[in-house]
Amino acid sequence: MRCLIVYNGAMDILFEALKALFIGIVEGITEWLPVSSTGHMILVDEFVKLDVTQEFLNLFLVVIQIGAILAVIILYFHKLNPFSPRKTPEQRRGTWRLWGMVAIGCIPAAIVGFALDDWVNDTFYNAWTVAAMLILYGIVFIIMERRNRNREAAQLAKGAPQHRIGAHDRAERAAGAHGKHARMQPAVGPGIDGDDAEQSLFKVHTVDQIDWKTALKIGLFQVLAIIPGTSRSGATIIGGMLCGCSRTAAAEFTFFLAIPIMLGWGLVKVVKFLAAGLAMTFTEIVVLAVGIVTAFVVSVLSIKFLMGYIKKNDFTAFGAYRIIVGVVVLAYFGVKLLVL
């Protein structure tokens, strides 16, 4: 009988660990892609429910993000390390400057986020708000990237001789782009190529060129992510591009902004949990460890995928995906409401 009890206990822990593994995968993918981790977590929670206390669940869904943050720190460790012996004094000053821009960008979220977090969660944390934000920002991504493609095409046309901008040349460029939402590829011969067109479209090409005004503006966009379903990465990428940052610069700055914000919020959750006199069971410790490790591994893959993807494509596909997920959330919870 005792062996049976031990066996059942081990199986229960394994089952909860598998749930944490799945949640970690979802977190690792959706935290960095501009598709809203909250929107996906709401759907996941409908079908994959951890057998833990509500207090631990609230802690888990925030602290699991530490794994995602560790992925950024590892992947960009040299770039973010001002003490690297491989850097020149000028490069070290540049790294400190970058951290200064990150600090400035975090100010709005630190003020507004911590002050209004509980109220926003009580007021807006529901399927309808999440679905609306998924769809709204999906539309924004599509409109913004359509505008960018038109501007890039205009730059190409403006820079190339008139006899090279015919329908045949445009067709060749489109064919070389490999996909409806692929970025413009260089044309053969004189004129402005695709890379030059993008450089003329965005005034900030790397995170090192971001000044304090741009950092603060992006930080203000990050505040929008306090509304569930917006997507922190989505809001800051949109903000960065509207402020003149290239897709790569906007994405990287989004990653770096997340480090102090998410680490700070995770620390706050841990302190609140411990201050309430709560303790974790062995199962909850296993669940937390599995979730963090999984989020880390998957985040590494997600970040590498995103940075490789946007070198050749824009964010239109993510906008379309957000709209689809938003419609799914509306449909599912709408049907559920009617049934109940």
C-alpha cells in the first residue's frame, strides 16, 4: 500500500511537471513574438490547469518569465556586458550608454505599471479585453507594415533610373522576395537597393543609435502593454518603428527593456508571496523549476527565429496571426457563455 501511495504521488508530480513543460513552451514562444503571451495563457488555462494553489499560480505565471529573461541575457551577454575585456574603452562607454537608454525606457512602465497593475488586472483581465487587444494591434501591425512597404517601394523607385522601374523589374523584385510579406530585395544595376531603401526609411538602424527621447517614447508605448492582450513586445516594437527604429533595432531594444521590468516584477511577486507567509510544496517547486527551464530553452529558439525572420520579412504575418487568435478567443468564450 505504501509503495502504491508513493507511486501515485510520483505520477501526480510527473503529470504536473508535464503541464508546466507545456506552459513553459507557450511562454517561451509568445513572450518574444509580438502575439501576446497573456492571450495564449488564457486559452491554455482553459485546457491545462495546474493542481496548485491560486497564490502559487499567480507567482508561477510571473516568475516563469525569469527563464525567458535569462535567454536574452545569455544570447546578448557580450553586447550587454560593460565589463567585457574584449571591448575597447569606447565600446564599454557605449554599453553603459545603452543601459542608460534601457533605464530611461523603463521609467514609464515602472511608474504606471506598479501603480495600476492590480486595478488593471481586476478591470481588464478578461477574455473580451484580450481578444479586442489581439485584434486591434494585429490590425495596427498590418497597416503599419503596408505603409512601410509602400514607402520602401517609393524609395526604390525614387533612387533608380526611370527605365529600370517598369512592371517587369517590380515583378522580378517581388519574385526575389520569396513571399507576400518578404522585404524588398536589391535590384541588379544602378539605383537604391533594398537595404538602402530600408536605411532611408528608418533613421535608427541599431540599438546603439537610440537616444534618450526615442527610448522614453518607446517606454511610453510599453505602458500600453499593461492592458492584457496587447503584448509587451508588440507594443514596444510598434512604438520603436513609429519612432524611426528599424525592425531589428526595435526588436532588440524590446528584449533589453524586458530585463529590468520582468526581473523587477518577478522579484515583487516573490516578496509578496513570502511576506504573506506562504510556502511551496515539493510539487510546486518542481513545477516552477520545469517552467523556468523550459521557458529559457524555448525563448532562446524563439529569439533566434524572430531575429532571423525579420531580416527578410516584416511583421504582417504576426498581425494576421493576432487577429486569428483574437477571433478564436472571442468564439470560444462566446460559445462558452451561451452554453452556460
